[in-house]
Amino acid sequence: MSAALDPTLDSNLLDHIEVETRPDPAWAVIWMHGLGADGNDFVPVVPELGLDDGPGVRFIFPHAPMIPVTCNNGYVMRAWYDIVLFDNIDRHADEAGIRANREAIRALIARENRRGIPTERIFVAGFSQGGAMAYSVGLTHPERLAGIVALSTYIPSPKLIEAEANAANAATPVFAAHGAQDPVVPPILGERAAEAVKAAGHPLQWHTYRMPHSVCLAEIEEIGRWFKARMAG
């Protein structure tokens, strides 16, 4: 297994980290970090997924742009979109920011296409705000994706999904999971998102774990099994 900063083929692409489970990968996973973190956050999960005995997979871990985040007193940090305010448990997200970074993730998908990996072999994944982007990208992408992994997250703009849900991804499988003791993104938000994608017809695998706003080994191992099943199908 190797990990290195990817030599960028397009200077407009998001900065990112790349990990390949073996040379000449046939599949790709674009995995987005949470608010205030960066692409390094989930690099350590790759060996825990148990994918070494399967087809090669390229993991791309992009870094979100540095922007001021209103709900965090305007502090500048890595974020996929601004959170304008909290209303009870609901988040009011900047839809323009979601759209802009959705295009940035689509550019990474297109770059993988140019490198020989078709869209139907590309997963989008993310944790917290990164998972919100995985939903926003995956449910509206104009070509079928391999799947969506949404961890400890929510749908940031249901109106955007309703307006732009694409028939190409109407049956894209979803793996969604949440910590039962999450004080940052209340579990009810994850449950609402899971119910929405299931109601829309997506094959859904839903898990809860006894943990706060984090990931755990049992969850990562289950994601690995889910990846394997999709790749074998």
C-alpha cells in the first residue's frame, strides 16, 4: 500500500491525499472529512477496511477550502459550506457553498474517469459535514455512482436534493451510520436522512453504534464488507 500527495492533473482540483491498495486500481472512493479537519483525517482507516485481497482501490481524500464559518463565530477553517445558524437541532447551510464544492467533487470524479475508472465504480463517502456533501453529490450526480457512504451526518439542503435528484442515481446504494450518543450531530438527523433516501428507493444499510461524534472499528469493518459486496456485484 502506498500513500502520497497526488500529482495534480488539473491545477483547479482540490488539494488532496491519495492512497492506493494496489497499483492500477479498478475502483475509487472519494472520502470527505468533517468540519475543521482535513484530508488526513481518514487516511488511517484504509488498512482497517480489509480490502487488500480484493480489486485495487484508489482512495482520494480532498481538503475542503478554508472559509469563515458563521456558527463558529466566523472562525476560518476547512469547511465544505458555511453553516449560517442552528435552529433547534436543524442546520441552516449555505446552499451556494454546497453547490460550489459539489462541482469541486464532480471534478475529482471526472479526473478519475480520465484515469480509467468509470463513474459506476466510484464511491463518494464522508463524515459529518463531509457526509452531508456525500449525500449532496451522490444523490444529484448525472451519472450512476457505485454507492454513497454517509457517516454521522445529515442532508444539509433537502430542497436541493428534491430539486436536483437525478434518475441516474435513483437506485444508488447507501451505507449510513451514526453514533447513538452523538452530541454534535443528533442521531435524529441521521435517521431522517436515512429515512429520506430509503423512501426515495435507495437500497439502504443503516447502523448505529454506541459512540459519540466519531467512528469506531466495528463501523469501519462493516463499511469494508459493504464495499466488497458492491465491488463483487
